[in-house]
Amino acid sequence: MAVIVVASNILVQYPFGYFGLGDLLTWGAFTYPFAFLANDLANRRFGAAAARKVVIAGFVLAVALSIWLATPRIAIASGSAFAAAQLLDVQIFDRLRRGAWWRAPLISSLIGSLVDTILFFTIAFAPLFADIDFFFGMEDNSLGFPAGIFGIAMPLWASLAIGDLIVKVLIGLVALVPYAGLLKLMGSPRVAEAA
């Protein structure tokens, strides 16, 4: 889990420059959705309490490494977004676990991705949070300058957030395939499904 988050924190600093998508997407959008996959597998196999422990352990390790490997502002944004989104994912997944095999991971990941994206991109790149950079003696790394998506003018950070969310949703859908395969490999859950 921590490896996924740290890799995403580094990769989010690099625009995806292919096909003219540099103002819409970063490389981090391709790695972070797998944190939800790992969390949902832990939740399905070992239960919500174990999944929360995975989130907390991943949070502590990822923030510690991200402070060293990314900027402090990105580490703070990532830690805040990760904790909120992943803990929400655990809660939603646990409530939906008795339904069809795909329902809990899909819905919890989609809602978690929305929360993660809003929190992360707002804290990491919106000018509103530039004081975090200044507090750590860094120049303002906000991405408040104009960009556009689908012909609508908006700040670059918002455009990147929308692009990131689109990719997270698509990967969340595609990740159901390996999720189903891994479920079969893992066998029956070690926790009784909630009655």
C-alpha cells in the first residue's frame, strides 16, 4: 500500500504529456487506484478492522517516505486525502460486502476516489493552500494558472483533478477483473460475511 502511495506522490508531479493531455493528467493517476484494490482485497479477506490497520500502516509509512521523496505540501495533501478516502472506502465496502462480488469494491472505490481527488488536488495545488509551501520555506507550487478541459476554462489544478478522477474511475472498472481473479486465488474470506 505504501509503495503505491509513494509512487503516486512522486508521479503526480509529472504531467502525462502524450496526446496533448499534459493539462489534464499526471502519471500518478495510473498508480493510485491500485491502493483501493489492495484495500478492498484486505477488507474482503480479513474484514474491516484489518483493512483499517492496513490503511493506518500505509498512511504512516507513505507520509514518512513522501516527506522525503516529494514536497511537504504534496505529502500533507496525500496523507490527508489518503486517510479520509481509504477509511471511507473501508466503511462503505464493509456495509456493501454482502451484495454481488463487484458492488462493494466498485462503489467504495468510486466514492473513495472522488473524496481523494477533491482533497488531494485542492490541498496540493490550489492557491488557497499556498501557505503550506511558505511555511516550509518553499516557493508557491500552486497550479492556479488557467487551463481548460472540454472547452471550459478553469485553473490547471482543477483540470488535473478532473482528468485524474476520470482515469481513477476507468481503472476502478478495469481493476474489477484482477480483483475477481485474486479473490478466487485467496479463497474464502477469513471473516464471516456480516449477516
